[in-house]
Amino acid sequence: MYLNCHTYYSLRYGTFSEVELLQLAQDNQVTQLVLTDINNTSAALNFVRKAPEYAIKPILGVDFRNGADQCYVGIAKNNEGYQELNDFLSEHLHQQKDLPSIAPLFKHAYVVYPFEKVVLTDKKSFAEHEFIGVSIADLRRLPFSRLLALNDKLVVQQPVTFRNKRDFNAHRLLRAIESNTLLSKLCKTEEADEEEKMFPIQNLAMAFSEYTFILENTERLLNSCSIQFDFSAGRKPQNLKTYNATKEEDEVMLERLCQEGLPYRYPDGGDAVMERLKKELELIKTMGFVSYFLINWNIVSYAREQKFFYVGRGSGANSVVAYLLRITDVDPMELDLYFERFINLYRANPPDFDIDFSWKDREEITQYIFDTFPNVALLGTYVTFKDKGVVRELGKVFGLPKSEIDFLSEGRYRFEDLDDVSRLVIKYGRLIQGMPNYLSIHAGGILISEKPLHWFSATHLPPKGFATVQFDMVIAEDVGLFKFDILAQRGLAKIKETMEILERDRPDEFSKVDIHNIIAFKKDPKINNLIKTAQCMGCFYVESPAMRMLLKKLEVDNYLGLVAASSIIRPGVAKSGMMREYILRHRNEGRAEEKAHPVMLDIMRDTYGVMVYQEDVIKVAHHFADLTLGEADVLRRGMSGKFRSRDEFQEVKEKFIENCRKKGEEDRIIFEVWEQIASFAGYAFAKGHSASYAVESYQSLFLRAYYPLEYMVAVLNNGGGFYSSEFYVHEARMLGATVHAPCINKSLAVNRIYGKQLYLGFMYLRDLEGRVMERILKERLCHGAFASLEDFLDRIIISIEQLSILIRIDAFRFTGVNKHELLWNAHMFLNKSVKIDHPKLFPPKHQDFKIPTLHTTDLEMAFTQWELLGFCLCSPFELLVKPPKNKSGSKDLKRYLNRHIDIYGYLVTVKNTKTHSGKQMHFATLVDQQGEVFDTVLFPPVAAQYRFRGKGIYRFYGKVVSEFDFLSIEVIKMEKQDYIQDPRYADMKTSTKVFQEKKNAVKAQSQKGETKKSPIN
């Protein structure tokens, strides 16, 4: 009897989930129910999936509205009708146009107009599929309305939006958030009626007892509706069924492509390869995944034609077929990748292929997929209300001042100390928290289906312009839609741009480089030594302080070691305590046999009996707990968290424990193993995934080893990496580059390398307008370099403000004229308005101005660079008020082992973390006076006393310690050092004098030799 029900996917309107709606219906003896979220179908598929559990027949529809104004409700008679509703809704969502007041003539869907709308309009005739909805509140007016005569067109339309008063209050707050207004000023027309509740079916029938024909009409409408989606374990995939015209053509093509790939991938052949290939092909055909492989092959083939770099990873990297089709570059035979992680007969969904492209190329690849295949859309996801965001939104709605909102969002309060309004913010914040806030796009998921995607959902059109379904990947898999992951990363762009720089500047070298020659890279001692010594700044996935520390502790100097490290670094392994245990077993022969469970060691001998990869979960569950491969895969998927709350995951967990007990395992061992599985929490990698990352790491390490400056320029031009741009500039200098500030005649928008001369790009000048940059580069390209400031001003339209930025950064230094004189000249030639563009019939005549001799100091230049670029190009140690009292650096740590050291460092990055007891501690990476990196740790007692206060130079006194040969400093005392006052805003003579005295002191100290170390006073 309920034709108009909302969930919280009626965004910023509804107040509970689709499952709670089903529970509510069951509690009120409702057996048929229509889900009609407002301009949204996000909950539809899961509503249909869960309805049988509540003995409810699900029916789908849409509540069509312009803002809060209800136009009509569409109710699907069947799946075709649901598609019609989705087509209609999507058209208006894509074009962002208002819905018409009269619905179209749907063939397979009903339309219910609200009683109030019909009363206020002239609509007198109704088509067979059109009805008038009457709520309990409308019954008072019905006897006096002309609509009573249309007795065959009246149906019950009692909207359901709330369960209780608390839901209504939450609804009002959501509406205020949506309207961006104070709750006290929220217009009544923006709210639903407080009586939009579900009543027991008997009560509803009683309310309409005088109009039994309305109940009969409603019952007849509901009985004529039926919606079907297959959510069974044996459901067939809904992806595009065939790549070619027929299944047989697909199978022949896949076999042919594999045969063509054999000489390239396995020139020596081998029976093992052929046996594995035959096994895989048979299973791929049996499972109906042939088209899935061919579509991925098509995508990467196009990418290679366009010379796009890509990395194929995910569980698909466990496949020989994927390797032969060049979807991945990981040899599963070499790495003994676990076949059942890739695919098995108990698994309904195909393997994952995560294909990474350069961030510059992904949009073109996505467009290609939309243009090439039918029925394509991006996968959606939901952005939910988070605790801090909710507090801020509700704080504004309740009219709290910013200071109070900031205080509440920090969470440092006692609830009982808050005033009434603040308590309401916290109370309702907890209620709204976790509700969907708005629709977004999955990181890389693309759906390519056999049926039109509107069969499953409406689509909306985010800013990128690609149609996006309104449900997420979990629901997609439930209904048999399996995504293609097309992802973006900057690491590939760095590799690609380095190759482009070599092709442009060093064509002879470029012709010798095969960036895909991974086999040779794996054996290259120069590359492996970079890994062993953790000299990996800028290199994909291996440059972070944590990874650098792990590489040293594991003594990694080969590809297989890097594969393991790529997965061990993940939080799942670290959290379980097994990262440390892995290192201990790796470094201490015999420890694995002593500590590991015999079954675990037998299953995972290559990782010393430690679970490191996702497929280890399948192995352990299958061999240790005697679960079937299908059950083991449910367990593995449950690690992701997306399925952890599912009943099937809980059932498998119970069976895991029960089976182990039957085998006689002690509870201590059972729960220890289970804890290792549970702690993965979706963070562990598949081994093939780690291997794919390691391949890209080797490519970037090769470029860093042999073309370091070109590679570092590419790193900078693609947004850096783990660190800020300043430290990649520093690294380039350490690798031999001479770094120059932007130059009018040498610089581009991005960084440019000339031999060993690195010219920073105009992009670092944060206040320089893009259009000015474009004019300069275009003019220089068309008519050559600029000869002088006057020549520049004759050729470029520019304001005095923009010109001042270029002069201050000394971009005209090629003229040999001091920048202060240039600024005087600029103001003489330009006023403060933008220069008017007009054709120059004759060369302009310039007046000769007499300007006094002016000077610029190095100190002034350093602070100007800091202001305009965000960092200075001299050593920051030269800017200290007091010169460092010693030269201690990274090179000295070994000889100070287990002793105290006094050392200065320029802060690179800080990781703030908490101990198990919730106490704050810090890990910091710094650069010493010689430019080398060192690491420090501040344990809770020290962290409570000393805090890092932003960028700058810090002096440390602490103990040098070693853990698995990785040296760091346990800080005892810390003090931030002061810089000289900016001379542009201070007494120039005083600052310059201090600066020169400091330089003389440093010079004298270096001639005298290293001073004795002393603790901070």
C-alpha cells in the first residue's frame, strides 16, 4: 500500500537506509513496497536483493522532483519500466534541466500525481497508466474535490520519510544543510510533512475504509508490478557477453593472441608454460570470461598504439594469458603466482585488472572506451557525512560562531560541559554521520554491460562529462556487473616524460634505451645497489621514509626482495606485527622453523611462514582450515571491509574456527592465525599486484641510475611525489645539477634541463598568471629570445604587477642590469593599468632615464625566492641567525652508534602517529648540512615536551640507535633555529652584517676542523 518510500539516498532529505526501510515495513505487516527515492536510484538494487529476507515483494520507482517540489512518482511495472524511468531521469540529470510538470507516456511504468498538484492544475484527463495519489492528510479534502469522481484513478499515496520525531528533526537539519541556511530560517516548502510515516497496514486500511475503491486500485497497481534481478551465487555476468559477433569467434581469437604472444614472452617455450596456458584457457572459457580478457587486450593495445605507458596489476597479474596478451608485465611462472587467486570455479566474478595510466593519458583512454564499446558508464560511489564535516555543517545550521565550530570539530571537549545548542550539534551529528552526502565517482571503475546501464540504474554526469551509475562496486558485483579499473598515477608520467626528454636532448642515448627491458634491469648491479642503499628519491613506491627504512632492514638488493617489501610495507602486515617478524626470520636463519606453525611454513616457505600477500589468505584458509576455494575467496574478499559485515563472511569465519577445532588445533593458534587474517583489513596486496609495482619501481630506478637529472626534472614536472618540490630540486642539486631561478629566455612553464643546468619553470611563480606565461612562451617561440627589458615590453602585453614578479625573481638577469634598476625602468615604461594591444607601425622610441646605481644582496635574493617560489635556492643553513656549532651529519651516525650526537637538520617530512595507548609520537626525516638525509624519532615523553613547528632547521640532541642496521636518532632534546630577519623589511645593514659574520664563522670553523659536540643548552 506504500507507493512513495524514501531512504537516505534521497540525498539530504531521507533519514534511514533501504535495509531499515524493509525492517520498518516488516514491522508494520507490509508485504509489498515501492522504493521511490528522490531523483535517485542508488538504493534500488540492494533493496531488491535484501527484500526476500523480510518477506517483502520489492517494487522500484522514482520520486521526480524539482528541488523539494514533487512533480509525480514513477512506478515500474517491470524491468523495462524501470529502464524507462531511468532513461527519463538520466536525461534531465545530464542536461541539468527541470522536470516537466506532466510526465511522458511511459509504456511500462505508472505515474502517480500528488493530489495537491492535480487540484491546482487543469489536468482533467488521465491515461491508462496515470493515477492520482491520496495521502491520509488529503482525505479531509477529498469529499469536496472534483477528483472524487475519478474513482478508478485514485490510489493511496502515503509518503514514508520518517520513523519518529528524531528522524524528522534530522530531516530538517539535512534540508537546512542543502539550502545553506540557518535552521530557524528554513522555509516550510523545503521540508516534508512530519506525518510522512509508515503505519501498520491495518491502520492504513482503516483510514481509507470509507473509500475502499482507493485501496482496491492501489492493490491492483501493486499486484501488476514485478521486478527481477539475479543475485544468486550462480548468477551470470552482466558484462558484455561477446567481443566479436559470437562466443566461438571470441575463443578462437583469444587462443590466437596467446599463441602470438608466446615467442615474445617465452622465447624458450617449455612444457610448464603450455600446461599452465591450457589450464587457464579452459577455465576462462568455462567461466565465460573470454570477452573480459579481449576487452582489456583492446584497451592496452590502443594504449601501445598511442605510446601511452601503462601498468597492468591486480589479481589478473597471476595469469599467463594476461601476460601473453601484454595486459600485465609480470611473469606468473617466474614468481610462482597462485593460480586460484586469479580465478577458480567457485568464483562468480572475473579476475581484477587494475590498469594504471599516466594522469595525463587516462581521460583519453576513458574517452576511447566510451567511444568503442556499447553500454559504458563510470562506477559511482557515495561520499558520506564524516564526523568533523557534520559538526561544521550543523554548527552553521544552528548559527554557532566559527570559533565554537572549530572548538567542537577538534573534539577536545566534555559533552556535559557543552551548552544546549552545542549538545544538539553533537547529538544530531552522530545521527547524520555515515549517511550519504552526495554522489561521486569510483577511483577508476568502468562498467561495460550487455544490457543498457539504465536497466540497472539512472546515471548522472559529473564535471568530467562521463555518464556515471548511481551505485557502487559492491552492488555492481552483487548483480553481476564487473568493473574494468582504469586508474591514473604520476609515476608513469614521470617515466614517459624522462623518455621524451632523452628523445629531445639525447637522441643517441634514447635509441639505445628499452624501458621495457625489465629482465636486464633486474640483473643490473647499479640499480640493485640503489635499492640496497635506499637511494630512491623520486622513484615509484620506494621513496617514502618507511620504505627506505624497510629496504635497509631487509637488505633488499633484488627484484623478488622488492616484490615482498612492496606488500610487507602495507598496514595490514605491519599492524599484525608480522612485518617485524618477517624481518627477524629473513635475517636470522632457523628462526622460521622455530617460530612458524609447520602448516604455515609449508604453505608460505618463500615468506618464512608469514602472510604477506592476499592469496596467502586463500592458501591458509584452504590448507589450514579446510575451507573450499570458494569459501576461502569469500574470506579473502571479506578482508576488504566492503564485505566484512555480510552474513556470508561471518558464516565463513565461524566455519574457519570450527574446522580448525575439529582438526585439533589449539584456540591460541587458531585465533593467532585468524588475527593475522583479520589484521590485513584489505591493505595487503596480491603478489601479482606487488610484482607489477616492483616492475614500475625498476623502470624508475633505471632512469634515476643512468639519467638522474632528466628523471628528476620529469618528477618535478609531474607534481613531485611523496615529498614537496623543494626536496626534488635539492635532490637534483645533489645529483650534479646547477639550479637556476626562472629565466625569461631559458625557462618554460615546466622545468627545463640543458646539460646539467636546470632552469625552474614559471609554474613555481604562484602569482604569475597563466595567460602571461602563455604569451611569453608563444612570443619567444615565434620570434626568438628577448634582447632586453625594452624589447620584452615592446612584444608582450603585461601589467606592472605581473612584470614585477618576473623582475623580482631576477628572470631578466641575462641583461646584466640589477633588478632594482629594472623595476625603476619598468615603472617608467608602464603605468599600473594593463598595456593596450595595438599594431606597431614603427619601432617605438624610448626615453633615456637616469637611474642611480642600485645593488641586490644574496640575502635579499634568498628571501625573495622564498616568497615567490616557496623555497630558496641557497642552503637554508646560510640563513640562520647563529651559525651551526658543528658539522655533524648523516655520515657520522655510524661512529656515534649507541652514543649521543648533537646535529642540525632541515625538516623534510614528519609522520605523526600514536602508540597503542593513544600517546602521540613523531618520526621525522631531515636533511643535514651536507645535503644528506637522516631520520629521527620522538617517543611520547619527548613528543609531549617538544613539537615540530613547521618548516625550518632544528637542532637535535639524542642517541644514535640501530634497528636491523637502520640508523636513526632517538631525540632527547630539540630546538628550532631562528632565521635572519628578512632584510627587505628590516635594517639592511644590520641583517647583511649578521649574514656576513655568520658566513665568516662557518668558513673559519671549516678551516679549523670539526668542533666538539655539545648538547643543546
